[in-house]
Amino acid sequence: MRKISFSTSIAAPKEKVWRVMLEDPTYRQWTSVFHEGSYAVTDWTVGSKALFLIPEGDGMVSRIAAHRPNEFLSIEHLGTVKKGVEDTTSKEAKDWAGVHENYTIKEVNGVSTVTVEMDTSDEFLKFFEGTWPKALNKLKEISERNAAASSEVRKNAI
């Protein structure tokens, strides 16, 4: 396994970016880059189970290792899901066991920097190198669009 890292700057407050990153409708939008229809089944609380799935019922079974709202999220992958069945014992599942995916957000002067670090094998390196920048760009687009819309609503209310 090797650690890879990607980041982007987003012209929106970190609270806005955090909501876009984790709330179901927008989570589905930015993660569609990995697979159309991707979604998460979790409450995002520390220690809770998290399923990261595609419509066909395949994906990852994980646990939320750390969650400091608007700052840091760590996901520990435990295994795979195939056609809705969780697997933590096969070789493929064990290859993912203990892999972490970490999200850090820092804000300076209304600009949030999102950094994603994760462990990956050489087998998936090219996939992640191609998709993470696109996913973060989509997260940026959604967050900035939502931030601009919120700003416009506040101006009109005054």
C-alpha cells in the first residue's frame, strides 16, 4: 500500500463544504465521478458502520474512525460488498482491511482547502489518480455554486 494525497481550494466556508461533502444529495453528485449512482449508508458518527455502494449493490464496508465536524473525517475500510453481501474474510476484502481514507478541511479568509489522503495499492493507483482530481473539482463546483446562491439570498434579504 502507498499513501496518495489530493487537494483543492474552494471559495466557500468550510461548514458549507462539509455539508456538501456529506449530505446525501450532494454526496451522490460529487462521488458520481467514481461510479454513477454512488451513495453512502451511514450516520457519519465515530465507530459507526458505513457502506459505500453503487446501484448494483457492490462497494465497501467501512467504519467511521474519526469525525471532527468541519475539520476532519477518517474512514477505515474493513472489506468489500458484492451484490449486497458484506465480505471481510476473502483475500480481496482483506486487501482493503485497514485502509484509511482521510478528509481534512482548513479555511483561511473564506477559502477552504480540502485534502484527501488515502492508502491504495498499485492496482488502483491510476484509477484514483484519474478520479480524485475530478471528484474534488465536482465538490468545488457544487460548494461554490451553493455558497454563491446562499450569498445572493442573504443580499436579497437585507
